[in-house]
Amino acid sequence: MASAIATTAKRMRLYTFRSLWGTTAPQTKKFDQLFASLKAKGYSGIECSLGDTATTNNVERAQFRQLLNKHDLKMIAGVYSSWVDYTGRSDASDQSMTKHIELLKKQVECALEFDPIHINAHSGADSWNDHQNREFFGAVMQQIYKPLLPHIDLSPPPKPQKPAKKIAATPAPPTANAASETVAPTTDAAAPAPASDTPPQPIAASRGPTISHETHRGRSFFNPFATARVLAEYPQLRLTADFSHWSVVCERLFEGSRDSEILKRLCAHVSHIHARVGSPQRAQIPHRFGPGSEQLANEITRHRRWWQWIWAAQREQGFTHTTLTPEYGPPPYQHVATAISTADTAAAATASAALELELDSMIDGERQSCVEQYESWSAAPTKAALHGITRFPFKAAPAPRTPKEPKQSKAAEAESGGPFAATTKPSTERAPERRARFPKRPIGPSAKPKRSDAKPNPHLNPPANSLPRFKPHPKHTPPGLPPLPPLQTN
């Protein structure tokens, strides 16, 4: 059984991508050298926004795509509904929902010209309420998914089914020559060997690219609780998991049981991972592998556990491959010991080159760590899967109620010797006593006295010269006005 599980796990292959965020290639346009270096390091492709490609027309986009094909690299495109590339002032809250949808649709149309295998969307605004988020993502699926990405299945995921119980086979009746027949014991070792590993499928989907929405600050999915409420309405949506943003937004590592349950369910919606470790105080820890990393062991352990939850959910959903982009942002994300002075051009260039080398070293180290982690996880003999944790709807089905027994009358319970047998009399014996205690009231015209025979009610018909029915209390009486001073006459 263990060998079968390990074989199944190896069929889902990990592909790593290098983000162009923080590189100088978009400015220098030395993409050929960069792509050759990334291929030599073992990356499967790049992840970049449309601005990082430094292209402005279809011809330049075609040349960029040819360079990727030359080095056998794939592309994950980043698109935005507002505040493109996070440059300048944020306009996410100022733009209307219609503007968000129009810009996102325009960016997706442009991204499709690069033939990406996946699209990572920075969608919405954190200032929107639940109703606006539901309206926005509903419009995105209708106006962007259906016309531009028709291969994406928008039907809600099927409800989880309980595993069928194994029924023990009934033994066959003994035959005449049963003594001479010998049956080999059935063990795991004697079980038929699983089918050989099929070669991994190409990363590029034959039907078209997939799309997911990043869990990024400033966006609709800026915290797990707002994300859960949207996914409860639209479980077809997929996520790009960058949980370092959630750690700093919510200022915790979600170690509670309720938080962990929500994170597990959200992990079942993830299609792509941004592997960056954050803490409750910052979105990127300064020393991932250098001195001082032992003080951040808890943060590293929690993020690794979240990534394993994602892999387990993807494997249960039948993914043939999973994608991951190790991230380590440049300044101001990157920790800089001393400020870089721009007065001395040569010194500034040297310091910037040193920071870029440090950035490359950190990202390559993160990639190597994630690959080793994935290999050890996938080769584990036990299946550390999300058993019972499925995609949204988040609300779990209520437990079936056990049917209650019908209540027994007191008389029948008395006859059967129930708890009321010693203290309760049958209804036939109680009837005379009840009639004596509660005699029947007269029915008909003589039941009520006529109005003329009734006693006058002074409260309803007071005499004309009677006092008022209500006399205000002295405490509640407003004080009288002071007497007017006498008139002064000359």
C-alpha cells in the first residue's frame, strides 16, 4: 500500500518559476542571458507582469515569446484590475467596479498573446464589502472567464463523497478436493504491482491557461476570512497562495483550531504558490538562511506546513503537476543594513549589484529548499493528505438528527407502569373531580348581565362634577413660573 501511495505522489511533479520582480532585465532588456541562466539553475519558467516584459506591441511580444521557446521556458503572466505593478499612488479604492473589470479584461487579453500556462490576477480592493466582492467576481466569471477562458469549468465542485465501506467477501463453499487445493496468502507484497509511472504531462494545458487570484494585501482576498466568504458563494474560484500577506495583515500565524480549519479549506482552492515566508510583523523575514534564522523557526515551519496542505489537496484533486514561485522581494522588502547613497554613482551601482546578487542567492536558496521539501514530502510512506477537508461551501452539513420516539399519553403510561403510574389517575377517574372543580359556565343570552343591570363604572362614566381621574404627583409637576415684578410707574 505504501508503495502505491508513493507512486501516485510522484506523478504530480513540481515546477518552479523565477519571478522577474527585482531583476534588471526589464530595464536592460538582456532577457537572453537571464533566461539561459535560469534554465541552467533548473527553473521551468518565469513569472512576470506585462510591464516586466518591456513590450509595447505585438511584434515585441512575439520576440519575447520566441526567446522563451528558445530556452524551453514557460510563462506565468501577472495581471491587475487596478494599481498596475504597484507603482505610484494606489487607485484601487478610487476606481469603480466597472473600471476594475475593464482593466482586468484588457490585461487578460494582452496576457493571452504570450501564450502563458497560468494567469495570476491581482483582483479587487480591500475596501469592498462582501456584497461588492460577490458582485465583482460574479461579473469577472461572466465577462472574462466565459469569453476569454471558455475552457475553464465554472460549474460548482461536486459534493464530497464518503469512501465506500469495504465488505468482506463471503468464503466459497468447500469443494470435494478442498484438502488438495492450496491458496497463497494475500499480502501487500503479493498484491499486483501498480502501473509504471506515466511520463509527466507538459505544463502547458492543451485547452488553455488557468487563472487564479492572489491573496495579496490591498486586494479583495487580503485576509482569509473575507476570502472564505467569497469562496462560499463562488467555490469555482482558484487562489494563488501568498500567505505571507495574511500573516502580517492578521498579525498571527493561524495556529488556533478554527484558523487552521479555515486555512485547510482555503488550501483546497489553491492552484499556484508564492513561496515567501512572512511573520506577524512583516511580509518577508530578513534572514531566511543566514544568521538569525533559528529565531524564525516557527514562521518557517508554519509556512512549510501550509504548502504541504496545498500539495496534499492538489494531489487528492488529481493534479498532474503543481507550480511554485519562490519570492524574495527587493528593497523596501529586502533588508538593507545601510542606506544606499545616490551621490556617488559608482558606489551606488556597486551596492545595487551586491543587493541583486544577494536577492538571487536568497531566491535560489528558497527554491532549493522548496524542492527538497517537496521531494521528502512526496516520498513519505504515509499519505499526509487533507482527508475530509474539501473545497467550499464552507458550512458543513448538519449532523442527521435521530428520530425521537413518539410521546406516550399519561394514561397509557400509567397503564404500562411508566413514571406516572404511581401518581397519575386514569382520565376516566379524574373527570368527576375536574367537573366539580371547574363547573361549566352558562351559555346564551343569560350568560352575561345586560348593560342596564350592570353597575356603573365611575372610571368609564365619571360624573360631570367629579375630580379629574389623574392627579399629577408633586414631584412630576413642573415648577411654576416666578411671579412678575410689579410695574414701575413714574
